[in-house]
Amino acid sequence: MAVQGLAVQGLTTVKSSYAPQETMNRLEAAVKAKGLTVFTRIDHAAGASAAGLSLRPTEVLIFGNAKGGTPLMQAVQTVGIDLPLKALVWQDAAGDTWLSWNDPAWLTARHGVNGAGAVAAQLAAVLDDIAKAATG
């Protein structure tokens, strides 16, 4: 289901069948259903509004699981800059809603984590399942 989108290296983007708020709510529910911890939601549009600026709906969910992320950081600690995982729900100028996240294989390659192919594939499968649940 996931496709490389927008020609951004390492970023996976899928179109949602739902509006931004519903997509984010579904995303959070799907993350929790997988047993992952939700650390925070960041509403960039609300932040922009508070600063007197306009921004289409743009919200980040930060989530993860120490059992999944710690082994990667034990291998190469710099991967911690990209963990916990993040997903972005955003609305484009045409009013379409999108869900984007960093590809785990790209993250492990970025940090030179050797032998992480199986872990990256497992993470990618979990993220794909979460994305399907969130975007319909």
C-alpha cells in the first residue's frame, strides 16, 4: 500500500480517505492498538495560528517502543535522533489529506546500522499496517 511520495528520499507518503483530524485520530488509535506508546501530538497549524500565521492542517504523532528502538540505538546511538518514530498528517493545497513517515530501511541506512534489515522490515510492516488503519 505504501508508496514513495513526493520524491523525498526515505519518506513514505500515502493518501488518506479521511479528513486530517480523523486521520490523526485513527492513526493514534492504530498506534495504540499495536501496543506502541504515544509520546505526543504536535499540532503545527495551531502553533502557526498562535503566532499569527496560517498553515493548512499539519500534525505530527511521535510514538515508539523501547524494545524496538533500543537495539538500533545499541548498534549505532545516532539513530536516536530519528527515534522515537514520527508520522505526519497533512493537508495539501487541493484539500487532500496525506500521511507521511520515514522508511525504517532508510533510517537504518542513514545511520549505518549493519545487519538491521530484518528489524527495518518488521518496523516497515508495522507502519504499513498502522497506515492502512489510519487512512482507510
